Amino acid sequence: MRRLKDVLRVARSAPAPSALLSPSDSDPPSPASSDPSPPFPDGIKVWYDCPDATIDICFVHGLTGNRDSTWTASKQSKPWPAMLLPSKLPHARLLAWGYDAYVVQASVASKNRLTDHAVNLLIDLTNDRDSCDASGRPLIFVAHSLGGLVCKEAIMLSRNHPEPHLCNVFEHMTGIIFMGTPHRGSWIADWMKIPASGLGVLKSTNKSLLQVLATDNQLLESIQVRFWSMVREQRESGRRLEITCFFEELPLPVAGKVVSKESATIEGYMSVSVHANHRDMAKFRTENENGFKRLAGDLMRWVPSLSTGA
């Protein structure tokens, strides 16, 4: 509770609570806009395409994130995957999926539950891949924070779906990179206990997303158990699903480490640290950063026929 009290103490003077949660759209609104809240570009956006693509890599942001800003370092004009990955994986089509993951907003926060977001991801990604005749193409996810939970649920929904075309995501998914995903919960759920007045202004909140992040939350446990059972069954049947879990090394001011190593990792799979806090671990500036080298190295190892070297 001391940690929560510390957060509450500084919340009144903080410019926005989202700064403690995840990479977010913190750019000031345009003068023509009367809504001070960040925009929520949703759905699929193609960062990099090529006529002879042989694999899709889909990036999914986390809590308070954005399909562009989550992956864009300060003072950079484009997301790092669009800048740094094409030279490493020239035949990979790079996608970003966006959804309204704000839980505290000056106007009205989306009331979508985690499962609602997972359904939308499944449908949007399926429609996009169908539209460019890529439904049978291998698929890799790179997900930050809450985005990892959304991906896991979308994959489980795709499995044995009554609509055959929606089964393609599960059937062709070959790997997932989790970046700071709270597989076992996170103290950040305590934010839901802070009254709106304590945050300085009247806010609209989507507490269902925060409830999912509570340690021992039943839905969180169910997602993890079902996902792990699926992975084990696929592995025993001879299908290899690649998984790597990245965890944050550095704490955020006041908040500390948002997702612990224990929560961010999955037993039996590679766990790798990034020398950054939860907010910045998904942002790279150059290909010389060790965090980028580790992540890109996994992607290139998973698709060796596409790699162009270290």
C-alpha cells in the first residue's frame, strides 16, 4: 500500500497518469482540436510492404499505448520497426494494430473489455490478410504489456473458431515476442482504486482493463492456463511455436518496476532483459542498441530464410 500511497501523492501534480503506464501518445493536440485527449487510431496499419512478402509481423501496443507512438522513440519521426527491420527482414510485411487502450481519459474512455479487443484484433488481422491474399502466410506477433494478453486471447479465440476463415491466425501463427506482458498480474491495477479527484481532473475510466491486471485475477489466470495448455499440446504434436519474453530492467519514477520479471516470463521459454523501464522498453533508436539486437536476432532466427545477416 505504501507504493500506491506514493503514486496518489504525486498524481495530483503529474501531467497525466498514462506516463506511468506505457508508451503513449503524449504529443500536444493540434490547435484545431477541442479534445485534449490523444487520438486512438485503431485497426491495422501497414508500416512496410513488399510484393514478395513471405511472412507477416504484427505489432500490438499495450495499456495507454498507440499503434505508432508506442514503438517510436523520442524525437524520432517513425516507429523503429519501420526504420530498422526492413534491412534485416526485407521479405517481412510489418503491421501495427491499434485499439483504445486508455483506461483514464479526459473525455470518455472506451468500455471495451480485453476479450472485446481480442475479437477485434482477430477480425481486423484476418480481414487484412484476406484482402491481400496472405491468409496462409506465417504470422509473428510482437506485443507490449497488455497487448500480449490481447494477443493470447485472440489466438485462443481463433483456435477451433466456428467461422473457418477466423481459424487462420491460430493455424499460421509461428511465434510471439512478449515485451513486459504481465502474464501473472501487475500492481498497476491499484490505479483503479485512486478516485478521479485524486488524479487532478474529472476522468472517465475503464476499470475492466485494470481489473484484468490485478494479481490472481481469474480471467488473467484463465488466459494463461489455456494458452500454456495450447502451447504444450502443439509442441507435443510436433508443431513448434517460438516464444520469447522480454522484461524491463529499470524502474519508473515512483511506480518502480511495472511488471516484474516473474510476471513477464513464461516457464520453459527464453527470458531476456531490456535495459529500460516499462514505458521505454518498446522504443529503440538505432540498430546498435542491445535491446534491438536481441529482439531482431530472435525474429531473424525464427525466419532464417529471410535473414540478411547479423
